[in-house]
Amino acid sequence: MNIEDPRWEEYETKFRDLAERVPLQKGPQPELASAKLFLCLYGDNAMSPEQEFDALNRLEKAADSVRGAEILTAYWEDILLYLPN
């Protein structure tokens, strides 16, 4: 989601709340490539804000199965939440 969007704070809060409930892993996660649903916190999810909130709600409903990935590079960091296939 664009951090300039008026609903950014709501999205970030919901996203981080869910991220705190799932184990965040570092390193390769091959299942991410075939995930049936994933969202990143800061990156472009190629969705409208409504679609991002819908996807986040779907991830919350499946919280027991959701996995997380923490991406750290020299230039940026992000968190991905995904539902493995």
C-alpha cells in the first residue's frame, strides 16, 4: 500500500498486528513462490487499497496457516505475509 494513502495507518497497524502473531523467518522460503496469497507491508502489491484490505482480512482469517518473511537488504527492508499453497 502506498504510505501516502489516507488509510495507511490502519493498514500498517492491522498488518503489524498479524505479523506479530506469525513466525517471521529469514532466509530462503521456496514456498513463497507458489503462495496462493501474499502481501508485503511497504512494497507494491499491485492491488487497490480495497483489495489490499480484503487480502489482509483473508490472511487474518487463516492466521494459523499464515507465514511471514522478513526481507532485509542493504537498501530497504520489508515484511511479507503469505498463505502457502
